[in-house]
Amino acid sequence: MDPVASAVRLAVQEAVHILSSSEDGGHIISTLRSLRRYLGETETQAPTEEQEEFSRTHFSTILRCLVGKLSPDWLDLLPDGQLEELWASFFLEGPADQAFLVLMESIEGAASPSFRLMKMAQLLARFLSAGRIAAVMEEQCGQQVGPASRLLQETLLTRVVGLPDRLGNRLQREMLAAFFPQNYFPLLGEEVLRVLQAVVDSLRGGLDCSISFLSQVLGKACVHGRQKEILGVLVPRLTVLTQGNCLWQRVCWRLVERVPDRAMEAMLKGLVEASPGPEVLSRLLGNLVTKSKKAQFVMTRKLLFLQYSSSTPMLQSLLGYLAMDSQRRPLLVQALKELLETWGSSSAIRHAPLEQQRYVSKALLICLAHLGEAELQASRDELLASLMEGVKSRLDSSLLPVRRLGMIVAEVASARLHPEGPPLKFQNEEDELTREMLALAAPRPAADGPLEAGPPVAPVGGESTDQETVDGGGPQAGQEGSDSELDSDDELVPYDMSADGEQRSSKTPAYVRDCLEALTASEDWERWEAALRALEGLVLKSPAATREVSLELAKVLLHLEEKTAVAGFEGLRQRALVAVTVTDPARVAEYLAAQFYALNYSLRQRMDILDVLALAAQELSRPGRLGRAAQRGSPGPGFQPSEAAVPAWQAVVEERVRRKTRRFCKGSTGRAAAAGPNEFNAVAGYFFFPLLQRFDRPVVTFDLLGDDQLVLGRLAHTLGALMYLAVNTAVAVLMGKALLEFVWALRFHGDAYVRRGLLSAVSSVLLSVPAERLLADLPDELLEARSWLADVAEQDADENCRLLAVKALLLLEKLRDRLLPLSSP
């Protein structure tokens, strides 16, 4: 064995034995001082080989021993806090990474609250204030990367960045101010700067360093949402340090390049927000967007098209950064093309929020301001085509702000893209938005790029000069002839446009099959929305055609997702699915009930199935439904005008006659309910029994008797509703028997919502099955239900459950005379 390692091991074993067993303060303090020589902190230092062996192998063992002995009595073995200071010095002066890990380990493992926990938390606060986190990170910058080193770095990274959360979970109300995120992350930023300064000094001295760990710390802090705190410290200092210093610039470039891809978006967004301008951003990032695909996607796509909450200065910094270097300018040209394409997209104009449209318009004008004449002419035809298409779409919009954005951008862009042609002008008002947009469009020179001075931007239509006003003669002519024109127009009656609605396109399908095709295969979102809106009416109007494709329609509607921002999408989808179910109830209800227990359905879809079955059953059981359905078609020869079509004068006369007529016996004024067969009678079994077949058989993603108790409660309520709607039907007795068995199996369920559904189901059975059939066919089930209801009414913890049980018992009370022979004491 190596004699150095053996000697150090024996010394450490003896020291641990003394520290663990001795109660002599003098003996303990002499042992601790003898160990300090391995840290190089005393006059009689141990040899370098022994110090390295102690730090590498035994330091953590000593620290854990010291943590284990920490108690008020142990610290009082010596007066004036001598022992506590010597004890703390091992954490504050030894290898920083091991000391930090032992501190975090002891805090996370200590009982809460306790003397040891608070002492270790206070020591960790001293550790932070002494700059030891910088020492932790600096040690990782000089280590060789290996499997053990990677594991250590991952552990340190998790605890360094997650320190406020971990300490908050342990200390809770006793949390120290140093550990608050608003205090800790600025401190972490200061420590990163100290390490970067050490790295720069090492590079100047000819030593190799790695800043990958610093990059991971920066990225993880940004992912945790602390960009403002840490970058608020880093960016101002790095702005000064990188000015005219190539070495500091290269260090910053390497710092951001090594940030992991998963943290690149959070870091870049925070950096763009914190940078005071494109020059600073260019010094800090370099050509990162040309080296990292992730950074390029974030800077040229994510921040321009998807995150439109950024401020205008941030947008100017971002696009100015792309314009400041010849290697990045092609990305600016590509961004302009994509911005112009998005700006002119009819779908984006219709569905994108107005704030996002303003954001894209500002970005487009800033791009035009940064690009030179030669760069614009190279893509002139493509850009003009996109511009003209976008202007047409925006001017066709019914929203004034959308049209105004089209006018402003069209005037500026046409002046830049086609300067030799006549200027494009619109009658647009000048306001704060117009002035802001024109200021963004003002050409500006780039620091590094072939930018030529572009032509002056044409003024907005509302800013015409006095000469143009005089030559045109429009306003003056209007003033001179105003009286005569008003006199000549007295006989012209304005057209009433108060009831006008939005003009719909001619893409509305006329047949059910057309709707099915549009919902499944169409990429035209306007046609897709029109098909969804028209489907319910077409289904009710053409029942024969619907039955031919009823199962396909049910499948499509069940899986239909909202592809665009359609107002009332869920209601449209549900009503269409209900209409299909009502039109072909047996097949569609059986299909939906089977899909309720199928794989690969979400809980939302399963609850949608229950809602559709209940609504369809309600519609089928409604009296007079057939008559109303027939009236939805075209009117027949004997069609009489409705009350709404009666002339106004006739309505007034009838109202006066009604008021002045005295009636000594007034009968019912309302129409009698239309009589007709209950359509639900023939198909109730298709709705009801498949839902009961497999409730106790869990599948991979669905377990009614396990975690999916919300769906179980909805199932119980739906079964009760179906039972109630099947009143006086031939299958009601069988349904009631099956439902009571279902209730009896789940009567002790722990969820109150489920129990409420079961109680409602019992009431539905009592209301739907004739009393004679209840007594003849279900006597045992009624007795079981009565005993359970009495128990629930007296002992259930949920007030609603008790109320429902009492109501069910009152229904049973009506059968008391007939139930007496069946009951037993």
C-alpha cells in the first residue's frame, strides 16, 4: 500500500474516533487543529501529497463526522464559541465542492425544525457570503471530463441552481433572506463573473480551462425562470468587459455556445431582453445563430412568430443583431420573406390576435429599415408578390385595425421595394401607432453590411402636403359646394344596413357527404369551419343520407380536434354528434357505448360520449319530435305563415281586441302537447346495456374502479338519466333490475360524487318502472335498496347524498302499503 495514503488513513481514523467518543473539549480542539494541517491552513503544513490524499479521499468523511456531532452540548465544551468557529472553518476553507455537497446533504437530511438544521442553514449562508460558490464552480472549470466528473457536475448543478427551492422546502417559515430567489440568483451572477475573470486570467497565463459547467449553470437558471435576476447582473458587467477586449468576447461566445439546447430558448430570450441594444447583443453572442441550429430557430422563428409579447426595443435588438454581421444578414433576408408571407396570409389575418399582427408588422418594418437596396432588389419580385397578396387580404378585412396595418406597411414596403414607381398612398389617419411604425421604418446603417441609403419613406395618406391638397381640390371643393350638395341630396334616403351580417364565403357544403369529406380531408380551414357549422342542419334535413354514413360521421366527430379558433367549437361538435345519434340511434349508440370502454381515448372523450348519449336519448323521448323534424324540411302546399309573418297592423288590432274582450271562463291558452310514440322505446337497450357491461374491467388507460372515479360518477348519472327517459317502455324493468345491481355493487364507494349518481339512479328506477312491476319483478332489489338508503340518509358524510337518500325514501314510502308484506323486522 502507498505509505502516504496509509499514513493519512490512520491519522483520519484516529481523529474520527476521538471526535466521535471524546467529551474533552481540549482533546477535541487539538484533534481538529491537527487535521487542519492537511488543509494547508497552519504553520506546520502536511506534505503536498498528503494534502491531496486527504482532500480527495477523507475530507467528506471528516465533514460528515463533524455534522453528526453538532449539538448545543458539544459546542459548549469550550467557551466563547471557540469550538464552533474551528468546526465551521473546515466547511469554509476546505475543498469547496465537497463542503457544499455535505452542507446540502445535512440540511436535506436533518429533522425539521431542529438545532442542527438551523445551524447548518446559517453556515450555508456564511458559505455563500464568503464567495465559496465561485470556488465550487471554479474547481469544475479546471477538472478533466470523465464519468465520475460528469456525475459530480450534474449533482453540483442540480443543487447550485435549485438551492432556493430545496432550502425553502426544508426551512419553510424559517427561510433565511440569503436563500430567497431574488437575493440568491443575483449573488450567483456575481459568482459567475468572478469565475469568468479567473478563466480569463488563466487563459492569459497560458492555461487551458473549460466553462461548460458555467454554461450549464446559466442555462439551468434561465430554465427555472430566473433570467431577469442572473442576467440583470451579468449583462451590464459583460457589456463593459467585452468592449474592445477580444479575449472577453471569445469567452462570452463560448459561454453561450455551450448552453444546452434545452435551455437555449430561455437563455436567448432573457439575453435579448436584458441587452441595451444590438451592438451589445452582437458582442455577447457573436455568430451563435450560424453555429447552432437551435439558436437560429429561436432567434429567427420562435421570437419573431410565436412569442409576440416582447417589447419593441427587444425586437429592434434582435433584428439589429442579425443585421450587424455579413454572415448573419442572409438570415435577416430570410426572416423578411417569412414575415411578409405570414403578414399577408389570409388565415393568419383571420385567426391571429391583433397584438401578434402588430408585432409581425413592426418586425417587417424593422427588417426593411436594416436591409440595403441591393439586398432588397435581389428578392424584389418574390417580396412584391407577397406584399400585394397581403395588402389585398388586409384591405378585405372587416376590422379597421387590420386594414390600417395593411395601409401603413403597404406604403412603407412599396416605397422600399419599388422606389422608381408611383408612391402608394391611402387615406389613413395619423396617430401614435402610425408615428411609431414610421419611426421603425426609418432606414439606419448597419455596423457591418453593405447597407445603402434607401429612398425616403412615402408619407401615410393622411399626411399629404399643402400643395397636393390645393392641386387635388378635394377638400376645398367640398367646402365651397357644401350647401348646394346638401340641398340636392335631401330626397335621398339612406339604406338601412343595421341588420347586415358578415358576408360568408360560398364554401358551405350542401350535402352530408360533402361535410364528411371537408372534415376529414380538407386543408381549407374556411371550408372546414363551414362544414362543421352546417353539419347539424344537414343531418336533420337529410336523415336517409345520414344513415348511409352515420358511423363514419360519429367516428370523425368523436375524434375531431379544433384546428382553428372556431367560436363555440365544442357546442357545434356536440350538437352535430347528437343529431347523428338521433338520426340513426341503434347503430350509433351501440358504437359510442363500445368506444366508451375502448383503448386510446382520453377522459374528456369518454365523458363526451356520455353527454351525447344522454342528450340524444332526451331528444328521442320528447313528445311530438317526429312532427317537429318533418317541419325542418321545406314547407308543403298547405303551409301557413307563422305568427312572426303576420303584418304589424293586424297584430295591433288583435292585441286591442284581446284586451277589450271579457271572458267568463278562460280555458288553456297554450297549445296541447303533440302526441306521438316514444322513439326511445325501441332503442333504449342500445344506449343502456353496453354501458353496464364492462364497468368492472380495467384497461391499460382506463380504470373506473380506480383513479377514474370522476368518469364513474358521470356514468352513474348518465345511466340514471337513461333510466328516467325510458319511463313506461317495455325494457324498463330489465333496465331497472340491471341498474339496481350496478348500484348495489358500488354502494360503499368512497367518492361522494359517485354516491350521488348512484342515489339519483335509484330514484330514476322508482320513477320509471310501474309500481306493480316493481313489486312483482324486483322485490329483493327494493328491500336491499331501502336498507342502503336508510343507512345513507342517517350516516353519510355528504349532505347532498343524505338529501338524495331522503328523497328516494319518500318515493319508496308511496309504495309502503304494498311493501309491508315484504318487509321483515
